[in-house]
Amino acid sequence: MNDLSKMFIGFDRMFDQMFMNVNKTTYPPYNVEKIEDNEYKLSMAVAGFSSEDLTVTIEKNTLSICATKQEKSNCDYTWKGIANRSFRKDFCLASNMEVKNAKLKDGLLEIDLEKVIPEEDKEKIITISKE
């Protein structure tokens, strides 16, 4: 899987045709899982963030996940290895993709997506009549 393909959900046959600037940051880590032909699950590791810290929006086929986390200014760390930085991650969705559900569980933000095929684009079986 190339770097570009993991940012696009629902564009299965278009990965090689896409040459646009995408967000190259790897924070936070995420997975895109194809559940069935028309169903996907985006899982993002957001340990330390609450649902109040996270915002999920869709605008013009772009799914955006933003988090705002304030650093504790009164802490005196002897070692700080856990990142509490704010982030914004954008995903380009196909025009027929819909967000069905978003939930936060055990430090993972899970977003269920479905590719909705309009009736006029669905396969039609043509009955063959006998003479």
C-alpha cells in the first residue's frame, strides 16, 4: 500500500491516479479496515484524549479529525514520553461515502463509513424474454 492510498477511503481503483499534496504526518497512528465491499472502519489511536477533546467533521468530501489538548503547565516531569499535542488529520472521501457512527473506546476513535451506491448506479438484471 503506498503512502497516498492510506489517506483516501472509498477510492479503491483511483490510488495510482492521485498525485496531490496530502498530510504526511504520522501522528496519531491509524488504520483503515475494509469490512465488506461497501463498509470501512477508520480506527485512530487517541489515548489520553476524551470525547470532549475530539471533533469529527465532514465538509466537501473531507473527513477531519481534530484534537485540542492543553499541556499541564504546573507539572515537573522527570521524563515526558507521552505526547499530548493537538492535531488535525484530514481524509479525502469518495463522494458517495457516509459516516455511519463514531465512538471512542479504550483509547481508539472508531469511525464507521459506508459507500452508498445510488439506485441508478446499482447493477440491474435484465430479464431476457422468450419468443
